[in-house]
Amino acid sequence: MTTEINKIGNTVNTTPVENPPVKAPEEKKDKKTKKTPKIKEDKVEVKEVSQGTAQPKVEITDNKPEPKHFNVSLETGITKDGLTITDPMSDSRTNTKTIDTINSLVGSSFDLLTKKYPKLDKNVLYRIAEAGTYSMITASIMVWSHEGGHYNLAKKYGLDPSIEMLSPYSGLTHYSVPNSIDHKTWLKMDGDLAPAGMNQIEFNTQSIYEKMHLSDPKYYDAISYFVNQIHDSLYIGRSMYLEKNGTAPASDDNVAYSKVMTERGMPMKTSDSLVPSLLCNALSVNTWNSLWGAIRYLATGDKNVDLWTFKVGKVEITPPNFSYFRNSKGEAIESIFFINPKGKYPVKLSFASDLDFRGFNTDLDTFRVGGQVYNLKIPYGFMKNVSFSPYGYINTTHEMKPKGFLVGTGIEVPVTNWMSVTGDVGYAHNDLIKSDLQKSDGINTYLGTKFYF
């Protein structure tokens, strides 16, 4: 959840926007919402108890936000499949890397346990306990990642954010809003902040999809994918239910987003987001692969997951993964898929477009296409062991006029047979994903380590 602040003159309305809990919230807490405003000089402190959460303190300052155009993130950690652990507060990518790493380590720990005690996997009660425990851990990590999505964007807007986890499945993002920001500017910022947590979960889902197709997926990868993939749809559905019954708190990301977009001249209802979200879930074959993989583990104890692919001669193609994004400019859907994911040089292709079909003109007006080639090498000297994974994306308007681009490359340098140094250098200019959604326009560099075990 994030904090929504609508500032008109000297009036400040502060509400927390909460993540969808994995377990249904208690209705009693929805109905018992208490607000106790305390006004002192130029600060407003509001405490709210809604659905088991508490309201953060919001400070109004005169500091202007300064979006950052140069980002350096140091990534370090222990991973199983080339995933890194890092400070998730720096940007969306590092958030995703952290979540990938934690999930991988938890899943690998269960693997080590069952290898030492092989009879465990033959017990259906143990399998239910293991899968249930992993699911609860994954869901809790997802909530933290969701808050990180709000945090990352608020930080880039210069809002001095902080995260408070109230429970394993509930959290708040605190930040301050400069007094100098006018209402129109704040509406645009708020239109980006409200869905930022849900966008972050979409990025996480894409990363898990890539991991599953580029490596040998296990049932816990399937659970991670499935939990993250259905996150938005469940959240939107819950928002609609509460709204219909007149109990929807203003602290709801989806309710807040629809209100902001309507006020910005792009009228939306909360329910408008459900159809594209559900379609992305249903059309992503990996949703069904993952669900079946988890069910098969519970039924048989087989931890491997079979992924459906298409073959044309010797070319293997994965079914696409669809993701639904939102920001202050409108909505967009991205589709990614792989060609020969288990081959020597896997290729990822991506197509994305705004959703300009609701009867109003969005500010996105973007069509994006591009991809990435993995594991290219220069066969000379010490460079023959260095792997490059270059990527490039171009953005145009729907009239095919150039609009922006993203170019760069991933790098991996082996140090020993169990460790590599990794990096990524890229440049974004008006790119739909990196610039519009992640607010990381300009140079982006990452440095990390990869440990194999």
C-alpha cells in the first residue's frame, strides 16, 4: 500500500493504500475506521485504523522532489539460478532480484531437507505442509515487495519514503510531500504512486517466468509465479466487492487510482481494471503450467514442473506471458516470450502497447517492441569466458513516429566454478517500461555477484 495525499489549498486528505492480503480481512476492522487528526503548525498527523492497519505520519515540507536520472545499484548475494540479493529500495529491478533470491533460497532449503530425508516427500501431509509454508512465505515477501514498489517511486519523486510492515501480510509506505507541489502536479504523481506496488508485482511475475523457462523449474517456482500472477486480479476483485457494498476504504490502491484518473480527465471505474487483468492471467499459459505443477507435487511428490512450448522444426517457442500495467498516463499490456529458451543463445522478444479503447485519449500513445539475446561471447583472449546479453527496445506512437528507446547489455564474468561477477549497463529515453513505469530514464548500471550451488 502507499499513502495517497490529495492537496487542495491548505487541506490535506491522507489515506493509506493497502495491499490485498492473502487471507480475507476481517470485516469488523473494515467497519471500525477511526481517524484522529492532530494539527500542529504546518504538519498534519493522521492516524487511521482500517482493516488492521495504522496510518503513517505525513510531513509537509518545502523541499522540491528531484527525480533521479542516474542510478547505480550494488547487488550482492547467494543464488541458485543467477538471481541476486540487494537493496530493494534502489529501484524496481533490485526489488525483483531480492524477491527472486529469497524465494530461491527458501525453495532450495526445502530441497536440501528432502534430500537428507527422502521419505518426507512421500508423505502427503508433509507435502501439504511444505507447499503451504512456502506459499505463506511467498505471499508475505510479495507484500513487502509491493510496498517496495511504492517506496522506490516515492524515493525517485524526492518524497523521503519509509516502509513499515505491520504484519506478515500488511504494510505501509510513509513519505512526505513538499508544500510547493500544486494540486495538478500532485495528481500526476499520485496517479503513478497508487498502482506502483501492483506494477512491481507484475515485474516480479515476469522475472519468475523468465527464470522458469531459462532453467529447470521446481514446484516452488510455480507457486511463486502463480501467487504473484493472480495478485492484481484478486486485489481488484476485492476492491469492487467492498465498493459495491459501500465499505471500500479510501486506502485502496484501485479505488485511489480510478479516482485520480477520473479527476485527471480520464474517467475510470474500479471495475474497468478487472477485465484486462483477468485476460492477462488467463492468456498466460504459464498460469496453468504453474497451477498444475503445484497440484502434481501435492498429489505425487514430483517437484519438477513441465512447461508447455511450441516447436516449429528445431525451433522451440514458449507461450507468451502477459502483464497489465497502470500509471498516471493510462494503461498498458506487455507480452514476452522466448525462442529456444534451453538453447545456447536464448532469445527473448517483447511487445507492449497502451490500452486506448475506453473512449478517451491516454497520454501514453506508445507501441514498444524489442528483445534480448543471452550468453553471447567474444572468442578472443580472456573475453572468451565473458558472457554478454545485449538488449534493445524501440518505442513509437501508434502513427509509428519514433518516441523513445532502451538499449544495454547484461554481463557475466566467471571468477571460479561457483561464483561470477555480474553487471548490467543500459540507457533509457522515453521508454514505456523503464522511463514511464519505473521512472529510471537515463543511465542505469548494476553490479552484482552470482553464486552457484
